[in-house]
Amino acid sequence: MAARTILITGCSSGIGYTCAIGMQQRGWRVIATARNAEDIAMLKAKGLDALKLDYTDASSIASCADQALKLADGKLDAVFNNGAYGQPGLVEDLPVALLREQFEANFFGWHDLTTRLIPAMRDRGYGRIVQCSSVLGFIAAPYRGAYNASKFALEGLTDTLRLELHGSGIRVSAIQPGPIRSRFTLRALNALRDNIDTAGSRHRDLYAKRIAELEALAGPEPAPLETPEQARKNSGNGLLPRYRLGPDAVLDCLIHATESANPKPHYHVTYTTRMAALARRLLPDRWQEKLALRSS
């Protein structure tokens, strides 16, 4: 039996890296993507097929899709859209150009890649499309407007795609992580420093507090690359919001979404996401807003 093939994006670290190694361990042929040459070389050294992909570059997306389909002989079984970043900043301080950049990387690029792969899946009558969304795709949080907006848009597009592909043999799922141990926080901190004029903002005191919080979360060094086994060993129990789960928690959902005969439409990962989903269903809007303000 030929190995199943999955394309996983954003594999230079964190969720993408752990999922790529984990799926490889399960016998999948993994086509992993990254933006930088050194990361691509690292992934190849791990025995993965590796391609360059920059979600903000249309030619890069087209090339990646073409190469992935060629590597899979046109039989790509699954795609896991994962590569993304978070741009912190108050909405009133977000330049339009910065908001566009966030959507290019977190939304438009995902759509472009996915729609280039769907025809091959339709021809086979089979495929799995898995999107790495976020708890911030259905619950808003202050200071994260750009990221919130991109993930809310992704949720709507993904739900619509699931309905439109009904009966085609292509199943669509969204994984919605809460706090996951990765380099995401460090990159968000750098994006805040590089792209927002925090010193010139009327909210500079608030930004100073927020930067200190992000520095504490990021830690003195970026999170290391973790195999699934290392991630499970390093993880807390996830019962409280401050205990971050490792990227292996997302891997478990990806396995179910790609291998189960009946994948879920949505996968809630971490205590934070499960409680947020419950609050979304049960609490009045004003109570939800109070909780969002208190937890921010």
C-alpha cells in the first residue's frame, strides 16, 4: 500500500515541525514547507520532502502547489494549513498596510494554496483539508485585532468550504488551539516592536505593560524544536490556562482529522479553548465581554 501524502505548511518550528515529524512517524509521506533555506535544509535532513512556501507571495504559492502535486503523483491525501503569525496592536494603531499583511499571511495565502489543491482531490473523490485556526477565531481579545480578524475570516471561509464540498469525498476541519508552547509569542513580540509605534501611541503605558507580559511568556530563549515524544514529556496537564500544552496536542487532532472515517468539523485544543467555546454557547454577550477583558 502506497504511503499517504500530506502537505504541512509552516514547519520551521512549533506546531508545524512537531506535526510533520509525528505524521512521518505514522507512515505518512510528509511534504513540509518553510520560508527560509536553512529551515528547508533542516527539514530535508529529517527525511521529509521540503518545499519553500511564502503565503504572501503568489508565485511561491503556485510553485509549492505544483511541486507538491508532482511529488504526490497528483494524489495528495491531505493538506494542513498552519503557517501564520500574530500581529499585536490596538485596532486604532493598526495601519491598513499592516492589516493587509496579516491577512495575506493568515488568510489569502491559505485560500490560494487550498483552491489550487482541491481540483486534484475532487478528481480522486477524496481529500482532507485541515486548517489551524485559533480560539481567537471565535472569541475576540483586546490588543489582537489583526490576528482576531484573520482567524474569524478563516473560520467563516472554512465552514463555507465544508458545506460546499459536502458529498465530494473531501472533508474539511478546523483545529482551534489556545495557548500552545511554541515560538509564536516571541514572533508576536517582535512584530509588535517592529511594526507598531508604541512610544508614539497615546496608549504607550499600556503597550509597555503588554510588552512585559509577552516577554515573560516568551521566556529568555525561543522554544526548542520538539518531536512528539519530547513535546509530551515537556507539557503540563493543561487543566489550567497557565499550563500550556505542547504542539503534540495539535498533532493528536491532526491525526484524527486526517485518519478518522468521520473527522470533526472543529477540534478544541487546550482548556482555554474548551471553556471559551462553552462560554460562547451559554453566556450572554456582555458576560463574554467581561470575561475577555478580565483575561486579557
